[in-house]
Amino acid sequence: MRVHKLTFAALAVAASLSLTACNDEDATGGDPAPATSSSSSDGGSGSDGSGGSEQGGDKDSAGKNSGGQGADAGAGSGEDSKLAKCRTDELEFSAQDSTIDGDTEGTVAVTLQNGGGRDCAISGFAGVDLKTSAGALSAKRTGEPADPGVLKDGESVSFAVTYPMNDSGGSGVSVTGLVVTPPGETKSVAIAWPGAKTLPVTDGSGSPVKVGAIGSAGQGGAN
């Protein structure tokens, strides 16, 4: 009976040791999983939800800041490049005879001076009408317009008006004045005509008077 009791006791101890070993293996076997998870979190912060979001947030924030500055800079440059056009009331008008001896055509240089207290944009063609004894005579555009320019406050720009000389020996058509309308404007200004007093009579097939683009005469101030 003692032998059987010892055997049972030995079996009980062995079973106890086996259960303890299994529990230890389970315990040690469970450790790698948290360690692996922790290692993955530490080693891949860029791919981790919170870490990636934080870094992405920094990048996004930097991107927004730089984008905002770029937008502001663009708006500033846009304002500079899109100045309001020169208005009739801001300009001072004058005209002078610029005909050169020997030319087959007469030339009048019309000058627009910016007196509006600000820089303004001007380009293209001005509207030009001659007042004559036969009625208003509109000048026809000739040549290519220059690139849009800026007329700074106090500076001036000129354009040319050309017309045929009256060599017919007759009285011709009398010129009594000049009416100028700046590009893009509807308000006109009448100024004295400094050119020849008469124009030859035409057959009515078209205007013999031509107007060049802004900047086509003299040393204008438009850039």
C-alpha cells in the first residue's frame, strides 16, 4: 500500500509540475505578442495612425501656410499687374505738329499725361475724330498695338495721327479741332488741331486720317 501511495504521490507531483510548465509556457508564449505589437508601433510611427496623422498634420499645416503665403503673394502681384485703366479725367491732353520736311503725310503727335495721382494701365488705340467743315472725320487705326503698359503718375505717352497733305491747290476741307477718347473710355476731350489747316477732298472711299497705337510717337512714359 505504501508503494501505491508513493506512486500516486509521484504522479500527482509530476502532473503538478506539468501543469506549472504549461502555464509558464503560456505565460512566456503570450509575451512576444505584446512585444511584437510594441516594436511595430515604435518602429513604424510614420505608418501608425496617431503618429502618421501628427506628421501628416505638420506637413499639411506647413503646406497650408506656404500655400497661403503663395496666394497672398499671387494676389499682390495680381494687383500690380492688373492696374485700373487710365481714365479720361485723370489725363491731360495736348497735341503738336510733328511733320518732318519732305514727308508726304502730315503728322500730329497727341500726348496723354497722367495727372491722376496714381499709376494706371493704358494700351491699344485711342479714338480720334477730326472736326472739319464737312463734319466729323474718324481716324482709322494703323499698325499693331504695343504690349499693355503702365503709365506712372506724372509721366506721359504719345501716339501719332497722320493725314494727307493738301497739295491739290484747292481750298480742301478745313480742320477746326481734334477730339480724343482714351482707350476703353467713352468720355472724350476736344483739343486744338496743330496740323495743316486743310485736308484734300476725298472720294469718300475711306478715311484718309490714320491713328497709331498708344506709344507710337515720341518717347512715351508707358512701360
